[in-house]
Amino acid sequence: MFEHSDTPRVFGLAPGVDFPKGLIEGLLARVAQGAPEDLARVQLIVNTSRMQRRLRSLFDAGPARLLPKIHLVTELDRLAPGLAVPPAVKPLQRRLELIALVARLIEQQKGLAPRASLYDLTDSLAALMDEMQGEGVTAETINSLDVSDISGHWQRTQTFIRIVQDYLAQTTTTPDKEAQQRQFVCALAERWAVEPLRHPVILAGSTGSRGTTMLLMEAIARLPQGALILPGFDFDMPHQQWLHLDDALLSEDHPQYRFYKLMQNIGVGRSDITPWHDAPPPSPARNALVSLSLRPAPVTDAWLTEGPKLHDLNKATDQITLLEAPSPRSEALAIALRLRKAVEEGQKAAVITPDRMLTRQITAALDQFDILPDDSAGAPLHLSPPGRFLRHVAALFHRRLDAEALLTLLKHPLTHSGSNRAAHILNTQRLELRIRRDGLPYPDADSIGQALAGISPNADHQRGVDAWGAWVGQTFAAMYSTTEQPLSHWAQTHIALAEAISCGLDGQDTGELWKQKAGQEALKVMTNLAELAHHGGPMTASDYANLVGALLSEGEVRDRDAPHPDIMIWGTLEARVQGADLVILAGLNDGTWPEAPAPDPWLNRALRHQAGLLLPERRIGLAAHDYQQAIAAPEVWLTRSIRSDDAETVASRWVNRLCNLLSGLKGQDGPALLEAMQDRGQYWLDQTVALEKVEPATPAARPAPRPPLAARPKRLAVTDIKHLIRDPYTIYAKHVLRLRKLGPLVQNPDALLRGTVSHDVMEKFVRQTLRDPATLNADHLIEIARDVLSRDVPWPAARALWLARLTRISEWFVMNERARQHIGTPVVFEDDALGKMVWPDIEFTLTARADRIDQTEDGDALIYDYKTGSPPTVKQQTLFDKQLLIEAAMVEQGAFEKLGPHHVAQATFIGLGSNPVEVPAPLDSEPPAQILAELRMLVLAYKEMDQGFTARRMMEKDQYGSDYDLLSRYGEWDITQDPVPEELS
């Protein structure tokens, strides 16, 4: 196939050339004059599965012929089937062993690193080891580095490097994947040196970015019929400019640096690299422009000399669109609109970006057009339904079960998927309503059963609900653990629990958990973990949950739905596959593309260079090479967002270079051409604005509904009267529409609970002082408070805070309680203090529940009401908060059956807040008879058909909210607008 050559054969294909297509055409041209079986003798080695699939699909398109052998660089055993190399250890096994080693080191040396950094340290150490093996760097090399400043950081690094040294010593006989690959390549090169292959062996599409791959390329290049085909080789860069790439510290971020290093390693010069095929790139002029814009940093002065020599700048830029969106969302929507047009026109389009968040936004934007892109990365396994489910189940081990975690799992589509899912959903809804109504901060088996008691009037149905509640209590509760357990215990318990939850009550299998592609991938991860768990050490539940989350996050799942064949989302590596009519390079901001180098906790840049490890700029150089290839496509979009997360972004260095170069080429209309590129992008941004433009709706008027008289409330509590005065719409929503605000899913220690608990404490305390006057002291009050809080407040922090508040006011309360009991005796408490007053002539009933009513020796009544917040002032009671005044009138009318009619001598609010205070009701200025007359007039006013229930009629302050503000659409109107009555039927 190839003629004899004294130098290694290295070919290239220019950026923009469809690499797989050009590879095949060049190959067919070279075997055209030979026998048909010549093609079958060729072995093609490629670096990605997508490249392999595309090559096969091009061959499958015909005509019929014998095919070459195509395999990946990770399948080298096909090149030498009998070559003996120790089998590779599973990656998870090595990772678990390393976790155990690092954990023991952290335990032994407490100041070395915090326990929370265990997984981050292990992962970064594992990455360092992979790199050392891939580049052939030994631990001895790292230890012998010249470090003039022996800092504490370097001492800690050496401590961890000793782990590396011991670990790498084992890889000779039990290698991991990276070490085995290097061993195989070295053994392969030794064999070929003695017995070289005689048939054609071609490695295509690799840049030699890893040391092992570079060794393989060197070995193949020296075979009699070996050849290398480099993707995106810059034939436009002048020969003398290649010489400026000799310093890795300055040039590794250049897109062609890896090729320069390869040429140095195998002993070829720039003139020895020739085109593999004569297929021209889509735009030679653009290739020359981009090549000049990417000149190595030391020689950007070439812009001044070579820039004026560029020709056909119009052709170079007429198919480039520069889109600078105000936000990532706008960027994603503009891209989606362009992809939609590509579908309509039958174009093949690809989005290339390393930003996975942006790709998800693009996919979501395309969904509104019913377009599903072919995403090369698939969906992250940990975000799939089985992945989320397994992470929620693992959280049961290390986090005390609360209502939110329980309902999150109960509502998951995989829960109870084995049988009778409908009944499970119904019971979950019933449980949630009870939780929201009554609160259940930390459910357990008993409290779940109590919450579901009596939920159904049908006895048979209730038995089914009780059985379901028992299953929930037994399955979900009591999983929390604070002890260390062997990893095998956690893995087996986790799998068993997940299957039990997925199976459900009376289920016969594992439900839907391990089905579909995502379930199958999750099962592989969990089975692998269970099989290799004995290599790990003991772990806490939190450590185990973090490990499972990390393992699941490494997996990917291809969508089971068929994607659109012509709309693709690629990572930057897929830029080498090409073959698209439209290529959109998205997320072109510094820090995203190129990505910012990850912080290295072990070696700085200079030490890495001394050791022969890869510099941080290597990833930037590879990303630059991908960019150089992708921008050479027939039609190109360059997109970025100007702001992200409320911070201004910086354009990618490559976009900056291109724009700066064009701006300086004034003699060739460079600025005008750049403006045209931006105008094309602005057109699509304008389209996104037009797409999302909405016609403003007419704002709602301030409501004042007038329901029929028969539907208006005939019964109100005393606490409702202040709403009837200040916000009548609340009465309409609550008593006419019968709407109630749902409680929070996760109950918090709020003001309502604090008030309930404080009332309970005071009532118990006062009752006991009546039975035993010796208990009227602060210590006894605190003891009762501690008991009530322990029973009713499950939050330790809130319990301690509220006890401290009650302790602070205990002396004040006891002192005043002695004075209260000196002038009267408590006779009515909240439990039996329900009062009811009926006005039969107007069909209205008023109810009240007093906190406490005392009676003097003269028979007068004394009314007390506890407030944990600030009690209403005398002025507030006069204007709208008439609770005690109305209760006093009701007592005098005999509304409290247990007490009977009595004259009210005093009514007082007892404030139990930070500043305890007693505030009396203004009985003298607001006598009970007057209060009842005014209340009757108020009730009668709402018995008139023309009286509407106005929203926010007389709120004390604008910032005060109502539970029904959303229903009344407050915000579309304000209190300066007149209410608009609405007759309801």
C-alpha cells in the first residue's frame, strides 16, 4: 500500500475536512490499483467510538467491498492476540483500596487533612496516578524533584506520594487500566522491533495528547507499512513558525503543539507531513485567517506582516455568525431557533460545547419544537430516575427521616412500582394532607400510623390504608445510623432497601427499578460496587452516600427515545468527527471553553514540567485544536453569553483573537466584516425576543365579591372579626369559598407552634398551682416547660431557644401570677372555655375560646389571653383587634356555659415575648354593650346584598400579608384603587 520510506509516514487532513470521509477516500485511492483483499488487510485504529461508528456507516453506504479492520486504541489486543500482559484490575477496586488508604492516613495524622476532603483527595490522587502511569513517571521521580523551599505543603504532598509509590509498585503484577495499557504498548513496540507487521496499520484521528498514545503512534510510525493521519493539521502555518513551539511552558496551549511534539519524538519535520487526501477544506481562506489568529504568543507580531497578505476575507467570514447573547438562556433559545430552521431546510447541524448546563438548556428549548437532539454524552446517570431514586434511598442512612424526604421518596415514580401503584399514590396524597394539616416533622412507624388513623370511613379501605402505613413505617423509618459499617454491609442493605421500596406492599419483584436503559446502567453500578465492596474499608453512612453519588455521576445513559438524525450535540472531542453542514460553537467564554485549569493540590506548574507530567495548558491546547477544526466547517456559529449568574463574562481568548485580528485589518474591510458577523447574530437574538414577546394582560381590579346572602357566613369566631374589619376578602375566601392554606410540607418551629406550646405550658403550670400552691415558683415553671418542649418540639435548637426565653421571663410571670391569684381564682381554661352567642333574629352565631378566665370573691370575671408576640396596643384594640373586648361582652351575656353571666372587671393580654408586658383591654372607653352594638351593626352590614367583601380594606400596614393575596391577585392592583364589586351567584 505504501512505498518504502526511510522516515516515518505522517499525513494530515486540514481543519474543516470531513475527517472520516477524507480518511476513507484517501484509503480507497491508495488501494484502487491493488487486489480487492488489500483493503481487508488494513487495520485502522481510531480513538473514539463515534469515529468508529461513522467510518463503518460510510463503508456501509456502499458500494459492496471488503472492509478494513477498524478498532479503538483501547482494543490493541487485536494487533497482537498472543501478547501476554497481566489482566487489568477493575477501576472501582483500585478506587476503594485508595479510599481506604487515604482514610487511614487522615485518621493517623489528624492535622493532615479534614475528613470531609476524603473523596476529593482520593479522586485527585487517583488522577495524578493515572497521569503518572500514562506518562511513564515514577514516584521516585516525584520524590527527587528539586524543591528549594521545603514547605509544609510539600511535606504533606510527599506523605501522599508515598501512597502512590506503594500503589504503583503493585501495578507491575496487578496493573490497573492505565498501567496495563502502557505495559501492552511497550510490549507491542518491543515485539514489532523484532517482528514488524507487514500489513498496513494506520492510526487516525489522534493528537497523541497522552504519553501512552504517543508511544503507540511512535511504534506504528516505524512499521514498514505503518502510518499516522493527523486531524486538523494546520498546513497554513509557515514552516518557520513551527520552530516557536519548542518551549512547552510557552506553547503548550497552541492547537498544533501536540503535533510538533510528535514530530520531535519520531524525527520528522514539517516538510515530511503531507496531505492524506486532496479534498479541500470548505473555506481555505477561513483556515488561513484562523491559523493567523492562533499564532503562538511569542510571535503574534506576525499579524502585522501576514495580516495584509490575507485574501478573500469576505469568503472567509461570510458563513460565520457571531452571537453575543445577554444570558445563557437567550443563547440557548437562539441556538434552538437556528437548529429548528436547519431541520426545516434539511441541514445536518451540530452544537459543540463543553458546557453541559448549556446543552441541557438547548435541549429544553428544542423540546417546544418537538425536536430531540442526538446528544453524544447522553444524560447523566445520577440525574436519571433510577439515579435519583438510589441517592434518595442512600440518604435515609445518614439523615434523620423528615416529612420532605419521606414524601419525596413516596412520590418517586419508581416507588411501589411493583403492584397497585394507584392505591399507593392515593394513600400518599392522604398522608401528605394529614402532614400539612397536623404537622409531622420526623415521621416514625407510630406517628405514620396515627396520622393515617380514621382516614377512610370504609372499614375495608381503612384496613388497606393501615397495612400500607405499616409498610411505610417499617420500610422507611429507623434507617438512620451514625455508626461505621463495612462497605459490603452498606451496599447490600442499600440494594435490598431500594428493591423493597420499588417493589412495594405485596409486590412480587423489584418493580421498575432495574428496567429500561437507565435502570440497567444503575444495576451495573450497584452490582459492581457490591461485588468489590470487600476491598473497601469501614464507612459512615454519609461517606457511603457520597461514594454512591460519585459512582452514579460517572455513568451516562443514552435517551431511549429516537433522537433526530440530523441534529447533534457533541463534546469538543467530537469536533474531529465533523460531517455537519452547520456547526455551532457554543459557550465560548473563558473558563468554559477553554475550561479553566483545575487546581492541582499536589504539584505546581514548574514541578510538573520537571517531572515530565502534563502541564495545565495541555487541556487548553487540545480545546484550541478542537476549536480550530470546528470553526472550519461550511457554516459556523460562534456563540457566547455576555452575562452569567449575574456576573459579566470574558469572551474566549480565541474569539478575542479573531475579533482583534479582523478589527486591525482595516485595509481589507475587516471591521465591516466583523460587524456583519455580529449583525447576523443580532438578527437571531431579535427573533428570540419576538418569540417570547407577550401581549400584556389587563390587570385585575381590586375585588369586592358579593356572594348570595345564603352563602355568606352565619358563624364566625372572635379571631375572625379583625379580618372582617381589615380584610373582608379573607372571610369570603375562608368561609364562603371554604379555602384553607395548606401547611408547609416540612414543619418548622414557627410562631404558631411556639404560641401553642407556650399556652400549654402556662395552662399546665397554673392548674398545678391551684392543686398545690407550693409549686408557684419559677423552677417548677421551667420544669413543666422542659417536659412540654421535649414532648412537642422535636427540633433541638428551637427547643433550647424557647426554653431559654421561657426561663428568662419565668420570674416575671410567677411574680405577676401571684398577684393575679391574689385577686381572683382561675375557673375556666382553654380546654373548656368555648363560648357561643347566638343572634337568632339575624341568624348569626359568634364563638370564642378564652385562654383563661378567673373569678374574684365578688363574682366578677377576669379574662386573660397569652401572646407570645407583641400584644395589641390599646389603640389597636380600639380600632380593629377587639378580641378581648368581644370576649368580655360575651361573658357578660353568659356565652360561656360553664361560667354563666358575670360582670367583667378586667381583661388583659399577657405578653410572653422578649419584653414581657401586660396590656389591659380598654373596657372603660369600649364598654361591652357598645362593643356588641357595633359588632351587630358590622354583621348586619354584611347581610346587605350591596356590601362586598373588599380585599385589604383597611390593613394596618401595606407590608402585612394575607393568606389570600394570591387569590385576590394583589400586586396587579393596590390599595389606592377603588374596589370593583362583583355579583356572584
